[in-house]
Amino acid sequence: MTDMSDADAVRAHRPFLIAHRGGVITPDSPECSLAAIRLAAEHGYRMVEIDAREAKDGEPVVFHDWNLTRSCGVDKRIRELTSAEARTIVYRASDQHIATLDEALALASSLNLWVMLDIKTTQEPPNTDGFFLRIGELLEKHGLTRSTVTLQGSRKVREHLAGKVVFRVSKEEFGKIQDGESVSLKGKYWFSLPEQLPSEMVLKLQQNGALVIPAINTFRYPAHAHLELARRDVERLLEAGADGFQIDSVYEDLFSGKR
């Protein structure tokens, strides 16, 4: 596995793609399912975004929403279920069950996929220390430490996952770079929306040590023009030299011949 803090090693795969919402989503591979992760590897993605929520027993479970109603037709939250109970629930019109993070990381590792970890935290009830410790244990178990980036930078995430994941460039650090200051961003990555990234900032971030990864997601664009607007963003940021893109699979063709 590539060390995500080694920008030069990661750039050997530029521009790499990250599968949003847990993989390539089709009627047979719901978001965040094991089938979606497998399909991401088959489609040539280099990384997969995995959403982790804390179950009643403290075990990390892979699920996007705070409630199971939309995806599974069950009016419950992951936090109300043990991980074993969550695994018995299947996604609507599918044979795919809700997966534990243990299962998802094992599969990603076996497919040689890097991981973008979206740790869903809650204030009520607050996430336990055991939840974050367990995530660190699972990354080590499956050989994914340093091949994982995280979207969160909260105190508990940094406390328990420092040295095991790569963290994002902060807004303060971005502002300093934009103002012309020199800031060491080695071992970090920039991640946000294209409209927040002027083309000239791509090289400036990279010169200070950061990887640059914009998000190209359908829900961020007007539905009637999402494809054309996404194309413009992709073309501009490819020209600027972005290292990777987190995308919904409907945008795969925008990268045809460029990887």
C-alpha cells in the first residue's frame, strides 16, 4: 500500500479517483455496500470513501445516513443497534447487508484500494473513545495505516488516529498559503469544492507539500446542468494539476483517457 503522506509516491497515480458514497452505486450495489466497493475496484478507482458510524456496542459500522429509513426502510439509527443487529438489515431492493467497518476495510485491503474515511460523529449521545480506538485497531489489522485519509480533524480523531491517517489542510493553513505565506503541509491533503479552489492555488498547495483532491459530487450541482458544470470543473482542475478527485460514478467518463 502507498503511504498517503508521501506525495511523490501518490502522484505516480495522478489523477487518481476516489469513489464517493462507498463505491460505484448501481441497483445491485447500494451506497456503502460491499458490492459497491468491489465494483469501484473493477472500474479502476484507486480509493474508496467509507462512512463509519458507531453502533450500540461501540463497533464501527459502514452507513451514510443518520437514520436507516431512506436506504433500508427501517426507522432506526445505527446507534440503536448492535453491529450484529445492523448486519441483519439489507438495503432496499438488494441482497446487500449493512457492513461493519471490519468487513469493509478487509475488502478494500484485499482489492488494494486506499481509503477515505468519513467518520460520522454525534453529540447526543457522544461517540465513545472505544469507537475511535477500534477504528485505529482495524486500520492496523488490515494494513491500511498511512494508506488512509480522513475527512475529520476533531480532537478525538486526532488523539486516537494521529500517525495512522492523513489529515486535511485546515482553513487557516489554506488562508495563509493564499496570502503568500510558506506553511509546511507535508503529509496533508486539501479537500473541498472546486469553487473554493482557484486554479493558481493548486500549485501553491502542492509546493507547500499538500496533495490536492477536489470533490465532484452530483448533489453539489443543479440537477439540470450537473454534467456540464462538472465537466468544466474537472477540465479546469486537471489543467491546474490536481492530484485526485472524489467523484460520483456518473462522472467516470469525464476522466476517460486521462488516467
